[in-house]
Amino acid sequence: MADDNVLSELWLKPVEAFMAYLRHEKQYSTHTLSQYRIQLLQAANYFAPNAQDWLAVSSEQIRRYSMHLRGKQYNPRSINLKLSCIRSLYKYLKAKHSQNSSFINPGENIRGPKFDKPLPKNLDVDQMAQLLSINDDDVLAIRDKAMMELMYSSGLRISELVNVNMGDIRDGEIRVLGKGSKERVIPVGGKALQALERWLLLRPQLANEGELAVFLSKRKQRISIRHVRERMKEWGLKQGISTPIHPHKLRHSFASHMLESSGDLRAIQEMLGHTSLSATQVYTHVDFQHLAKVYDQAHPRAKKRPSKDD
């Protein structure tokens, strides 16, 4: 298999052009761009001994690559991620070579191994209260509590949290730019507003003049996604939470608790910034048997279904 350092420009230039497209047109995060680049260069290393560039790769070679990954004991989820990156690159290349009617996307019909998507786990209300019961007067602890309160209050993605600027939070609402630079406005709860108010009083200790970021590191820079993950993991241990804490778990807990209280799946979809309702259904552990039971009991023209005991 070819080494990264000896891949020719015929392999590298299309990847870099694709990265620029994802960065500027799709507004993908730095983390996502890094993942795309890693997966594509790994694939290029595999293809390079038998093809001169991306356009010379065949569907059969991509299938063999998938089998190669299985032989290397990659799990189905990882294989699907790698194949998805390849398909995305070829979709971009096809658009770029739209005038070439003979261009065939070799990855178009390649599908990876099937796998069951594990449902994300959330904290229950008591665990969340335990996590957020931080009474430390340290400036970083006050910042961290404000971050976690805001994530749980409004169901933010971690990228949305770190990109919040001064002025984005006003009148009890927060404006965020989600995936694809789609803007949405979400309510912020009273507890989160209190935590934010306390943090903003201390923020000048870490803020340089003209700094826009709401959340800053002790280096007086916008806090990074990696740093947020590390801090939340630490707080989970400090607060005695029995399950590992990470930002996505706070977002999921927000969605689950909102669903339990309101049952309004469409409203939760809007707040989460999901483009499809199906994404919200998986995200929030929707129990369709329970929904069917509620429907049968509540709708005046529902056909009553026999119970298992009938």
C-alpha cells in the first residue's frame, strides 16, 4: 500500500479541492473536514498501486476496498463512514466534470455492511440535576456550568456552543448557525440564563478587547470542541455520575426530557435543527408502540387494537 508521503498530486489535488468546497460552500467544521481528509487519503493509499488517479478507480476496486476493511476487522460503522466519504468525493467530482458525459461515479451504488444503530443514551432528570449542581466559585467552573446549562437548556450541538458570540443571546433566546449554515432561534431556560449571567460577569477576566466568543479558555481564546469534551468528562467524574459525560449526551437528554414532558416531536425537531423527523425519532427513543397506544386511546376515530391479553 502506498505511503501518504508519496501519493502523487493526481490523488492529492482532488482531495484538497474537495476540502475547500466543504469548508467554504458547505461550512463543515474543522473536525469533520479532518475526518474526511483522513478517510480519503487512506482510500487513496489503497487504490494508488492499481490506479493512476481517482477517475481511474472502478466500482470493483471500491468493493474490494470494502472487503479489505472487513478483513482488517473494521466495524461496520467505520466501513460505512469510509465509503460515505468516497461517495461524497465522487459526487463532487461528477459535478465538476459535468460536461464529460462519460464520467461514471464508481462509488454511487456501493453500500457497506448493515449495522444496527445504537440508540443514544441520555441522563435522567435526577442525574442531570446532580451534574449541574456545581457550587464552585472558580471562574472556569462557573464557565463550565454555564456551558452545560446552555447545552441542556437549548439542545445545542457542541459546534454551536463553541461558536456562540456575544449578542447571539438576548431576550431569553439564542441564535445559532447549525449544519449547512442554517440559522435557528431557540428558547433559553431560566437556570441557563442565571448561569450565563454569572459567567458573563467574570468573562472579562479571560477576554481580550474586542473578543466576540461567549465561552473562552484560560488562554483567552475561543474555547475548542476538544476542550469542552475534556471538561465535561471531568465534571461527570467530579459530580459522581455513573455514566461517562460528553456534550452529545446533554443534547440528547434535552430532547428526551422535552419529549417526555410535551410529546411534541415537531417542535423538538425544530429546536434540534433536524432536517427530517426520522432523525428526531431515533434521537429521542420514540417508542412507537407507546405512541400507537396513546393514539388509540385519544383519537375519536381510531380503531381500537386488541391488547396482548385479549
